[in-house]
Amino acid sequence: MANNIGMMDSAYFVGRSEILSWINSTLHLNLSKVEEACSGAVHCQLMDAAHPGTVPMHKVNFDAKNEYDMIQNYKVLQDVFNKLKITKHIEVSKLVKGRPLDNLEFMQWMKRYCDSVSGAGHQNYNPTERREACKGGKDTNKKSTQTQSTRGSTNAPKTHPSRRTDAPPVHSTGPPVKTAKSSSTTNVSVYDQQITELKLTMDSLEKERDFYFAKLRDIEILCQSPTISNLPIIDAIRRILYAAEEDPSIVEEAQAMLLNQEKQLNPISEDVEEYKTQKRKSFINLDVDVAASATLSPRQRVSDASDVHCSGSPLMTY
């Protein structure tokens, strides 16, 4: 199961176009944006497709417009998660806001989970019929049907055979025309494939960009904490974080700030070391004096005593 997949898992690098294609093909919908599924009704039906009969579809509201109705759908989804013992946390407050990144991440997780359960296939599941029991489900089915028919009619003139034969060139012959058409069709298919690959690459890059931007935002919030906001290292981090351009000197300036702070703290340590050195010297001098007095000769001691008598000591008798 995909209950505890990490943020760097391959599931979170699936592009928006692939997610939309999977939703629309599985549930017979016509979503153009991932955030259109922010009401939670689509998530509930995806779980119903993965576990048929588990979701009480009569409680799902496909016509949810305000946050209260959306939250009710997510409550149904949470009950299903609890029943299936799924430990995935649902960020309801972020999803109902319709934020693209939050909805994309949760839908990427949904795709990974549904693929792990059903093997990317939902046999004998009729999403249109199951949606009939939901509030607003019939209107959703009508809109999806109308959209499909509109798209079909819009695309029909482009492939109409009569337009290909209207007003043919006067000097053209049969075989060259067929060759040109086949080569143009081949070029179009190649271009379409390249466009699809570029879109997937762009989606992957956008996902990676959003991921690292979120990390930088977390660092910025941490630097704003009152307990550490005044530390020198936080100032250095802010200098790098808020740099307007890519300049290698910014890092050097940040390192210089830290070195200056260390130099300001060094005089205190130097005074302490000087005090310890002087104290050490005084002890050494005292030891030297004691040793010197112990090594005096008897004659020197007598001379010292005579010096005391001559100096007017009260111990002297006449």
C-alpha cells in the first residue's frame, strides 16, 4: 500500500497532465485543472472505484461550492480511510482553498494508492451510474456528456474528408499529394510526442521547484523565531536567503559576519588566558624564593642575621 510514501517518492513526480488524464478516464469526467477536484467528491469516488461499495456515495456532494459542503465530503473520505486503516493525513484546510500544489500532491498520493490497490485498472466499475446517487451527480454527468459532445463537434471539421478534396490544386497529381499528406501527418505526430515530453519535463521541474521553495520557506519561518532571530548565524542565513542576485560574494560576506562575531568574543578569552598566565608566574616565583632560601649557606644566614641586628631590631641587646 502507498500509505507512507515519502516526499521524494516517484509518485510525487507525476505531472498534472497525467493526473488529469487518469481522473477523467477513470471517472468519465472532463476536468481541466487538478484544483477543480478540491471539493473532495472526486477523491471519494476514486476510493469507491478502488474499493467498490466502501464509500457511501449518497453522502457525497458533487455540487459542493462552499467550504462547509466540501468539508462534509472530506469527512466521508476520512471515514473511509479509518475503515480501511489508512494513516494518510488529509490537509482539509489547504485542499478546500483550491491551492494547486496542495491538491496536486494529494491527488498524486491518491493515484499511487489506487494503482497499488487495483493495478491501474477498474474493471466492471461504472462511474456515471455510481454518481447518480450523489447530490449533484446527475448535473455532473450531463456537463461531462455535453463537454464531450462539444469537443467531438469541434474536432469533427478538422478531420472531415470532404475538406481534403475541396478545391484541389490545378497542377497537382495524385501520388505527390498523398506523399505530402503522409509526411505532414508523420511530422505532426513527432511534434505532438515532443510537446508531450516537454510538458512532462516542465511538470517535473515545477514540482521540484515547488518542493525546494517550500523548504526555503520553512527555513525563513524558523529564522523568524524570537528565540533565535538575534543570533549572528541567523543574520548570515538571512543575508544568503534574501540575496537578490546570484553573487558568490554573498557567501563570503556571511562568513565574514561570523568571523567578526568570533573576534568580538576573543578579547574576553584572551583576558582570561592572561590572568591564568600571570597567576602561574606568581606561583613559580614563590617556589623559586622558597627554594633559594633553603639553599643558602650558614655563613650567608649569619650575615643576614647581622643585617637584622644592624638595622635596629628590637631583639638586639647592648
